[in-house]
Amino acid sequence: MQKHLWLLSTLFLSLALFTGCSSSASSNAPEPSPPASEIAAPSSESTSPPAESAAPAPESSTSPQDSTAETAAVQAATEYKNSEYTVKDYADVLSEESIEQRNDAMRSYLTEDFYQKAINNRYTALPLMVVQKQQMSVKPENLKFTLTDGTKKDIIELKYNVDLVLLNQKGKENKRVPMEGILTMFNVDGQWLVQGDRFDNAAFNKLIN
């Protein structure tokens, strides 16, 4: 009987120890990780840089002010050349009175410096010499201007091409002489005036010599 009690006591003690160890192991075991589908993903922020605003279109190298100035200079040059190369009457054109009238007519197109130079060198009288020599009137046709690289602020250089047309007594074309040259235009108090005229000296020499 005592032997059976001892065996039962030993059995109960073993069960108690086993139960205690199981409880301890259960409480210390790590909790299982949630499935991957339950893990919250971090908020996805864009890593690309913000789009930059479109760059402004490049500005034209020619400003509206420059374009207006060039137009005004060409207009002044056109009026000058049309007046200079138009001589309707070839009778007594080289008289002192005729040359003075010619100089006065050209003065409004020229700077004061170039006006004095033109008178002293008889530039203003060149077309008069042509009509006197050829005994024909003259007029310009196909006058064209091209802006050169010498253009600066308040100074514009214009290359010109023109046909000097010689007309007989009936007003019919007798001869056509192509000419070219370069005008230097100065802006003087808002008015474009001729400061220099590198005219076609060779072409004039053929007509007056």
C-alpha cells in the first residue's frame, strides 16, 4: 500500500513539473509574425524631381526699337537717293545758280559735317555732271538697301544697289547703269541723316569722262 502511495506521489509530482514547464515555455515563446499581406506598406512618395516649368522662348536679337530705327533709316536713305539721282532737265545744269539750288535741295538729308564735305568735293553735283555730259535726264530704279555689320546704336550702315536710268528727250530709256555703294546714317535728334556716302565712283567716271 505504501509502495502504491509513493508511486502516485511521484506521478503527481512529475505531472506538476511538466505542466509548469509547458506554461512557462508557452508564455516565453515569440508571437508569430502576421502574414506579409497584413504588413502596412509605407506611403509611396514620388522620388522624381518636380517637373520644371517650360523655359521661356528666346527673345529675338532684334528688338522692336531696333526694327523701328532701321525702318526709319531706310526711309530717309530712300528719299535721299531718289532725290539725288533724279534730274529732269539737263540744260545749263552746271551753272552757279543751278548748283546752289542743288545743294539746298540736298541739305535737309545730310548732317552738317557731310553737307560741307559734299559741297567742297562737289558730290552733290555728280548727277548734274552726268546729265550735262550725256545730254539726257536721269532717274533711279530698283533701289534696294541691305543692313551691314557696321550698324551700331544711333549709327546705321546701309549697302545700296540701284539702276541709274538715262532717258532721252522723249523720256524713253536709253541706258541703264547698275550702281552700288554704302550709306552711313546718323540719328541726329531723332532724325536719320546721311553722314557718309561711298558711292560708285567707277560708274560715275564712265558717265562723265
